[in-house]
Amino acid sequence: MRVLDRYIVKTLLAAVAVVALVVLVLVGLFMFIAQQGEVGTGAYTTLKALRYVLLNLPDQLFQYLPVIAIIGSLTGLGSLARSSELTVMRASGVSMLRIGGAVAQAALLLVVLAVALSEYVAPELGRLSREQKAIAKFSDISFAGEGGAWVRDGNLLLQIERQSGASDFGGLRVFELTAEGDLAAVGRAGSASQQSEGHWLLQDYAQSRFAAERVEFVQQPQRQLDTRISASFLGLATADRTQMSVRALAALVGYLRSNGQASHGYEFALWSRTARVTAVFFAMLLALPFVFGSLRASGAGARVTLGLILGLGYFLLQQMVESGTLAFALPPMLLAWVPTVILASVVGVLVARLR
């Protein structure tokens, strides 16, 4: 990497870092305010709420990284244009392609950061935050790896594999104990949902009950389960599909498909997470046509405003596509890539016109 390329990359990444800091402070503040309603439950204190927010900031950074990249690249390149540094580069014979290559190098570094956050940092810290929050708020809970938890309610032991909705869970195992603590029955439900306070409906329930000299097997399409454990409590112990890594999502989708279970929501999360990483690259390049065009002599306020409009437009489009895909059961792989494809197309058209 030449000196000029390093200078452009350094300027862009510095601007992205400043924007990321501002966004994370705002997002963290709103998250902390939202946690205040739960402070005081059990041993969940203000300090633990702050720790919960801090542990979730890497995932928030990943979620907003395309928006941050758009604003940061506009700000960074705009500062070079405002100080006439880009003009001097062009007058010295530096081609627009060379400048675009330096921007692409900065974009690739952000893609590496996005992959690290998505696959290694954010899922682990998110899991840790949920575990610590659940332990602080409730008792009789222990965790069995990512996405799993053991919860006890009297003579019932529940093991939850995953969460598929606000009050819906999949892969729920029920262990019934006798008054002496011996195992009386083991059952598994394909899915479970809370119908009302203290009442759960188990779907596709199969149970093995242990008698004195035999094992009785019973299979029921539905079964009512009475327990004091609430859906909000179980939600703290299970993995949110929007926070799972691509590797975990791919493994889960394969498992659900092989067992004939619904995987639509997890498929969309898998492809959406992949598309968001790709979008970071094109978000950085989006600044080129504007900085060399209409915003060449504009101030920082105009560039930030445009970045906010473009970034929020992309973010809202992404949220609309996600809601529509899950609500109407549309093809997850195709729809998950729509916002990124639109962003890449816009960048391609604007750069081609600029050339």
C-alpha cells in the first residue's frame, strides 16, 4: 500500500470510527433506558444493566455498520474534498480509479471487522449478557452451551433449545421428578407456546413414563403444561436468531430441514447476516460519486445529513423486507439480499455516470 493510499484509508477509517462512537453512545443510551424497567427484579441492579448494554454493543455495531460506513465515508472523503486535497491529487495525475481503489481497501478492512463481529465477538458476548441477566433476575437456572438452558420449577425440569418468537419456543424437553427426586418421566415437544400466565401449550409431544417394571410411551398432538416459568424468563436463556453467527445459523437450518421442521425465520437470518456484511463494502463506495459530484464543495453538515438519509433509508428498507418476509413467508434467500443488491446497483450506476 503506497503512502497516498494509506493516507486515504487512514482518513476514512478515522471518520468511520468517530461516527461509530457517536452511534454506539446513542444506541447504548437508549438500551440502558429500556433496561430501567427491569432493574430491581431479583439481583438485577443498575450496574448489571450497564454491563448488559456494554456486552451487546458489538452486536449493535454490526447491525448499524452499513449505516456507519455510509456516513463515515461521506464525512472522510468530504473532508479531503473540502480542504482541496482531492483536487491536488487529481491535478497531480492521480486517477479517480486509484482513489476509488484506496476507498475499496478501507471498505475491505471494514468487511473484515464485520466478519469478526458477526462470527466471533458479538454472538459470544450476547450469550454472556443473556446468561448474566437471567442469573441476576431469576434463580434455578443453568446454561448448557449456546442457545440452551436448564430451568427448574418444583418437580419439573425444562430444557430449552431455541426461541422462535416472543412467546414461542422449539425443542422443549420436560423432565418430571418424583417427590423423592427420582426421574418419573421424560418428554419432548416439537414446539411450545405460552397461552396465559402459568399455562403452556406443547405441540407434537412424546413422553416416556417410567413405571416400576416397564416404560410407558405416550404420544400426543397437544398437551397442556402448568408451570410458573414465563416466556419472558425463557427468552433470556435462549439465543435470538438475529444475534447468532452464520455458522450457528447454517447448522441450525440444516438440523431443522433434516427433521422436517420450519426453518424460514432462521434461513432469513442466515442470508440477511451474510448480505449485511457484503453491504458494508458498497456502503463505503457510495461516497465516491457524491464527493466528486454535487457535494464537492459542501460543508460537513450537508454530508452528514445526506449520509443519515441514505443510511436510514437502507436500514428502513432492510427492516421492511425482514418484516414482510417473515409475515408472508416469502423466499428468505432472495428477499434477504434485496437491500444489498439495490445498494450495489445504485453505487454501480452512480460511479459509471461519474466516469
